Amino acid sequence: MSAFEQIRHFEDSRAAAGQQARVEDTRFAARQFRADMLKGPKARYFESFDLVKVPYPVRYGLRNAFSRERLVEYMHIQNRLFVVQFDTPEGVKTMLVSPSDHERNGETPFFRRLQDRTANWLTKILINRQNTVPQVLARLGLRPEDIDYITYDHLHTQDIRRWLGTDKQAGLFPNAKLLVHWREWESTKDLNPYQADWYCPSGIAGVPENKVVCFDGSIMLGDGVALMHTPGHTEGNHSIVVHTDEGLWVTSENGVSVDAYAPLLSAASGVADYAKMIGTEVIINGNTLENAVDQYISMVQEATVAGPSKRDPRFPNVFPSSEMTPFWLFPGTRPAFYVGHARHGTLHRR
């Protein structure tokens, strides 16, 4: 397990027998954590970079809420890389959040089948490859050896071997370690068939154990950066919380749009009506449904920690790691609020 500072706020927040009691206890803990984190220092640098747009089933991304589901099967999601730098007693650390190797991630069984049954000309329209991780780092002037950590809110579709290496081949980032909740790491090594459909085959095979740092609960990494356990989408899902001059950004894939955290305001077809009808606060991203009750709680937790967006205070300051993006082929999937891009602070180069 890791030696990072433990965050204690959420340790008993899901202990109640009642489901809504757990929601309220977690909301209370999230308010306290938000207040404490805002009192502390900010991260040194935070910026988002577009990597690839891919189709994703609306029946999963907007679980049960999208009214055109029979006519519009997919939405477009924008996958992003986040580069984060923060101060620690050991100096400035550089972390890559969601560094997807999208050239290999397509081997994930669900997406492999989707590509195999789609004509090549249509695939070129539906999949928009914008940047690779090495291209982004080169533009920033960061060297591979400058990367200290990589992390993902969960390991769906991820192939990390190019970054961390294997027992047969060196990785691109010689000094980097993966920060991952221990439940996510253990699950990825021993998946059942329903979950395996969403994990890249051999995506962690041969990665040296000394390149992996497992943590439990929620942890502070350094000034203004936390990894907050938010189970549900997967058992080991965690959210990345970064303190910036735009407040606390909270990043994960529990929801695929800021609309999913404020569904009564959503512009996506039928979402607001559905939320009003059943009285839900959030719309979960439910492709695997490992634990929908926990995922609901986690999304309330994320929205509460994030607080109001400075861009539009009606919405929470959540930055989905894969964000529902308007696309002409998928009518009805335009969100009411789209984050797009954020940049804060000054990049430190060694």
C-alpha cells in the first residue's frame, strides 16, 4: 500500500443500512472535505488535452434516461489527458491523468467488435484521433523521464504497457509509477466475463510490480491534489480532485457529462424529464453496473466536493474524463454544459 497521507473524511460515510442515509452521510463528509481542501494550497499546474473521440452507447452513458435510444444508439465521448503538477516535500511531481494509449485501447473486446462490424469509411468518421500522449508531452517540453505518476479513475479499456513497460520491454516513462486503488488492480487481474468485456486484454500483463503503487481509501498526493475513492462504476474507481484558481476540479467517468450531475438542467433528449419523473439527482454511466447504488452515492460525493462551476454556477465543477460531445450523426446528445478545456498555473520544467 502507498505511504501517501490518508483522507479520513469518508471512512464511515457509507456505513448506514439505508441507501439514502448513505447518500446524506456521504454528502456531509464531502462538504467537510471540500472546505478543508479549499483551505489548502493549489496545485502548481493543471491542463486538459484532447486525445480521441469515440462512439459510446447512450444506453450506458445516460442510463435509462435518453428518450431517443431506439433511434440514436450512440453518443460521442471526448477522451482527454490531464497533466497535473503539484508540490510535495520531495519536490515538484508531474502526474498524467488518463493517459490513454488509444492506438492499443481499441482491442478492448466491446470496441473491437464494434470496429469489426463497422465499415472502414464510417469508422474514420466516428473515431477522431486528435493527439497521442507523447505528442502532447513533446509540445509541452516534458521529457519521458519527467513523469512521476500516471493514474486513471479506473482501468476500463486501458493498456498501460507502453508507458510502464513489461518484464520483456522497457516503458516510455522510466520513472513513472501507476497510482491505482488496490481493488481496481486486483479486479483487473481476475475479471469475470461481464467486466472483462470492457478491459483491454493483456493491458497490464507483465507490468513490473515495482511500477505499481496501490492505495486504499482516499489519499492526498501533495499540495492541492487528491485521489478520492468513488466506487460504483468499478469497485476500485477513484476520482481525481485538483485545487485550481477555478475551484476544485473533480474528474472521473462515473458520469459522462456535467449534465449527468445536474440532470434537471440537461439538454440531452429526455434526460431532464426522466430525472424529474424518478426524482434522481444524477444519471449514472452504467456499462458494467458493478454497483449502481454506490455509483449514485459517488456521483453525489463528486458533485458536492466540486461545488458550483465558476463558468455556470447552476452546474457542478466536474470535469468528466470522457465527456459527451455534440456530433451531427447523434442528434439529441448535445449537453447543456460542456467543459471542453481548462488550464491553470504554470508548467514546471526540470
